[in-house]
Amino acid sequence: MWSEISSNPVMITLLLIAVLGLGELISIWTKARIPMLLAALLLYVALLWTGIIPTGLMSDSAITALGSLIVAPFVVHLGTVVPFSLIKGQLKPILIALIGSITAVALVLGVVPIFFDYETAVAGAGPVVGGIVAYLVTSEKLTELGLASLVIIPALVLSIHKLFGIPLASFFLKKHAVTVKQQVQARLQSGAALEKEAAVEERSNTVVKAQNGRKLLLPEKYQTSLIFILQLYLGSGIAIILDALTGINYTIFCLIIGVIGAYIGFYPAKTMEKANATGLAMIAVIFIVISSMDDVTPADLAGYIPEILLICVLGTAGVTLGGLLASKLLGVGKYLGMPVALTALFGFPADYILCEEISREVGDTEEEREAIMNEIVTPMLMGGFTTVTTCSILIATILIGTLN
């Protein structure tokens, strides 16, 4: 009887959500010094390695399958979250992210061969500043070249490099958020914020609108939760078709479709919130991040600890240093520039989750939270998509080609 209860999808999902809930509590208790996602990842691994959570539990959860179905519409939704006026002029965050990744790869390639060999450096260089596609490019080529024994390196780097990047990015981002909060308070004292608050309240009393303030293309009587979700999946479908035609990752197209759709009035601002679907979607997406730890075993990690630690430390240091130098060069605040570069180590959705958490913990009022979110979410998303989705794939492809 107990085995039937414990294997029930609802009970499995309950356990996994409890892990997230405890991670959230730890974040609240520590005032975001320990990010929720990091706490949840470490807690999940601890439960997995001690046998409290059986291997394969994540794959048995129905909500994990939902996560794979929700990523594309969630990214479209993110395009409707960020005002178009904030997206213009995002060249600096993109350059910061690129410089950070290139610096990290140079550091890995320059130092790792001194202690191990060039093949080991290449095996970890792409994945340390990227995601699953960079890992696939690297692992497939290593196997093809008869270096299958090295495939464990990109797999482990991909799984644990976020443990290095998330706490650092959270630390720097929180410092920048405090600065934004002080700016909001200064405006409040001057009386400017009161006018903005009144304008926000006035807008909230009107019908659902597009980001540019114009009326939605969709007549008001059709503005239902189901129709909004249908619109998100329609954009997702177009993005996947474009991916197949161009070879460019569908998430980039999802973001572009969301931005353009919100601007022209096809999507309302914050579409998924209007559909009352944000909470469950966020949980499902977080499960995808946590599931990346399923294949990390103590035995595998122990066998490659020196290589993995060196690659991750060098990668983290290189990204941070590159982000700092690029921030100074481009005139961007260092506490924003460094987290943007560090998105290479965790990417989406962790970058968005981190922004939400920081804005919630640092901001005392709704206006402060909104100002912080608007300030950090666009460059962080741009950084993540630049590095994980695009740059790291090119880096992995070029580097693995040098092994021929």
C-alpha cells in the first residue's frame, strides 16, 4: 500500500514542490543571500545521494513533463514582460556577456592543459559557458573521435557549474538592486514617484492593454485565460518551425515573437499572468533545472573532482573578470555587468528566477520591486540568451573542431 502511495504522481510532485518550498524559506530567512534555486539544488542532491529520494524520481513526475511543454510559451511570455523601450539599446549587455564567455574560455584553455591535457580543456570549455546544446556538440564529437572517456567531463561541468555561478550572480545583483532601491526612494522624496504611482493605479483600472498602451488587437470579449494560452502556444509553434528552418535555437525566436507581439498588441503585457498560469509554469520550469542534477553520482564526481573543480573555478573567474572589465569599458555598473556575464553559467530560466527573487527580497514596496525588476531582467535575459543559447554553441563547435 505504501509503495503505491509513494509512487503516485501527486505524491512525487508534492515531495518535489516541498524541496522548492524549503529552498524558498531558506532564501527568505537569509534575505536572498542563499538563492532559492541554489538551496533547492543542493537539497535535492543531498536527498538524492542519501537515497531519501530514489533515482529517477524527477523523470516520474508529471510536472516535469509539463516543464518541457511550458518552456517555449514561457519564453514568449517573457517577451511580453519586458517593455519594448527597455529592450532597445541592449548592445552593452550582449557585449559584456560575450567578453565574459571569451575570457573564461581563454583562461580554461590556458591553464587546464598545464595540469591535465588539451583534450580535457576542450571537453569542459564549451559547456562551462553554455547549456545543453554546447554539451551535446562536445560529447558527440568526443565520442566520434574515440575520446568517450572524457564525455563525463562536459556532463559534470554542465550539471554543477550553476552552483558556482548562481550565488555569485545573486551577491552582485543584490548590490545593484540596493542602488536601484535608493534611486526610487530619492524620487519618492522629490514627489516624482507619487505621480508615477497614480499613473500606474489609473492604468490598472482600465481594460487589458498591450505594452505600448494601445488597445489589444483581440476584442475584449475574447480576452480569456484559454485564449491567452492559445496565443502563447501559437507563438511557440512559429518559433519551433523557424528553428527547424534556420537551425537557430527556438528560444531566441520565442523571445522575439513575444516582444513584437506585445508591441503590436497581439499579446497583452505579462500574458501568462493575465492567463493566471505563471505560478505553476514557474514551478515546472524550475524542475527542469533541478533535473539536470539527476545524472551526477558521487562516484562520477569523485573520479573527476580535480578536472571539474579546476574548469568550473577558472570558468567562473574568467566570466566574472571578463564581465568586470567589459563593464568598465562600456560604462555599465559593475554589479550589473558581472551578473550579466555570469548568466553563462546558468542561463534561462535561472536568470529570470534570480531577478524575481532579488526584486522581491530587496524591494520593500511594489514600486521598488517593479523598478528593480525592470532594471535587471532585460540585461540578464539578454546575457543568458547570448551566452548559453548562442555564443557557447559556437565556442563548443570551434573548439571541438581543433581536436581533429
